[in-house]
Amino acid sequence: MTRLWKIKCLLGFIIVTVGVFFLYSCVAGRGTMEHKFDLNEIQADMTSLADSTPAEYPESIRYYFDYFGLSPEDGIEGAEHLFGTFKSQGFDIAAHIYKPAVSKGTVVLMHGYLNHCGQLNHIIQYLLSQGYAVCAYDMPGHGLSTGLRGGIDDFEKYSDVLDDFKEVLKAKTEGPYHIIAFSHGACPVIQQLLDNQEDFFDKVVLCAPLVRPVQWKKAQATYRLYWFFKKDVKRIVRRNTSDKQFLEFNSKKDFLHIQRVPLLWVRSLEKWNAKIEQLSTSEKEILIVQGDKDSTVDWRYNTKFLEKKFKNTKCVMIKGAKHELFNEKEELKNKVFNEINNYLGLSKDLK
């Protein structure tokens, strides 16, 4: 091997190393934690959602609610809060159901990659205040749900879990049903719509939806190289919101923070992209809400792809907003909520 060839190999390795860490800093976008959380303790105290009794939640569960702003009192007093697990695809899925005394329908919320229901607290509170029942669950490998942390071997399982959650909703809530899916949470919704499986939800809102992350081509090359000698990579800090308090909390105080990103998830995302590219178009009406300062997902590609696949698409750009649309600074967050408000048929704008 010549000296020139060795230099080229070394430079190539450096380039792909930078590439893979850049990808994970974009999709994950967090730092290291100062506070440790005993995930097993809360999971041990959780019971079946079917047997949920709010008055009997143990102290650890109540602490979890209070810490992440998930108590119904944080949104609207008098809302019943059901919390527990349901079985799906071999996972124990942690789920929340908030039921006001009178509701105008039910909204399902889907969180993003490496996120969890605790990061949906602002939009949960807002929708409750508008008279909607609100339901959400931690996706497999996220939050309080079981599964490989941050990983999945097939995105089809995300879609299957959503189907199983629909059955839970039918027994616990009333329609009409709507869904608001953020980032990675949009993936199972997109797949079901393009598979023509989805007729459950009336209104569909995709916020900063993930199809491809930024630097996707580079990420594909780098993950294939790393696949042979690494199973995961460290999550790196990424400033994906203008809200400094959220960034501080999320990077240093979030109990459910996932610190490493499995390469298995990247491979599964690649396979999922190949699948949805081959699926036929859909006539379903959807609303896309997207920040123009988003450096996490490749939003220019993603919005064009979705507009091509969904013939009845409305795309609203939020000027100045980054990726974490539900956790942006107040002015931008309110703009996002107002767009959702208008689409769902709500009446009162935020200032």
C-alpha cells in the first residue's frame, strides 16, 4: 500500500466520522445529563392502562407527572388522567389519556425521535384548554416504554403499535379523532396513509415531519462503515429550539434522556424510506407545519416528497422556528399552536 493511498484512507475515515456524528447531533440534538433517573423504578410501579386508577397512582408516578408537567392540573382542572401500559408487538407501551368532563373530540399526539410524552406537555395543556381529550404514548424504546433504547429493527412495528393504540382509544375515548405527529412520530402516520390503511383520523397534522434527516446521503455511507464495529454512537448537543430553558432542561435534567443512538435505527430508517418511495399516492388531506430554521430534518426534501405523495397537502412555514416546534420560544410556539387551532376548527388565537 502506497503512502498516498494510506493518506486517502485516513482522510476518508475522518470525513465519515464527522459525518455520522453530525447526523446524530441533528436527529438527536441533545447533550449529556447531570441527573440520573431510575427507569426501572417507575416501570415497576406502572400498571395496565385498563386498570388505571388516578387516585391510586404511587408516589414515583406522581413525581414523574409533576416533573414533566403532565398532571392534568397543569392544563385544565377536572380532566381525568389515565396512565399505564398496554401490550403491543412484544412491548409494554406507556400511555396517557386525558379526558375533560366534556370534549369536542380526541387528539392523538406522537413525539419525535429520542423524545417522550414529557416533551409534549405544552401542546397537551393547550389542547386540553380547548376542550379536547388528548392521548399520547411513548414509542417503543422511548420514554417509559420497553424496547431497545432509541432503536427498532423495522419501522413497521411503529405502525403496528399505532394500530393497537387505536383499539385502546375506541374503548376509552370518543371521536371524532385527530392526530398531530411531530418529526419521527410522523413516520407511522405517513406509512399508514400511503398504505391506504388509515381512515381512523379525521384531521392529520404533521409537524416538522421526518422523512430524511439532514445530510442523509452522507449518513447512509457512514452508518454502513460503522456497522461492522459499532452498535451505537453518542448523542451530541444540537441547538434545535430558540428556547434556552428547554435546551438546558432537555440536555441536563431530563430523566428519560437517551444518550446513545443505535445504528440499527438508521438502517431501519433507510429501509423505511425505500418502502414509502414505492407506495402510491393518497388523497387524504394533511397539514404540514414546518420551521424554516430547522437543521434537524431535510425539510426541503421532506415537504416536496410529502406534497408529491399527498395530493391535498397544505404546508405552513413558521418563519424563524427550528425543529422543536412544540418547545420553541413563546412567540413561535404560539404561531404553531394557532395554525393547529385553525386547522382543527378551534376559534381563539393566542397572542
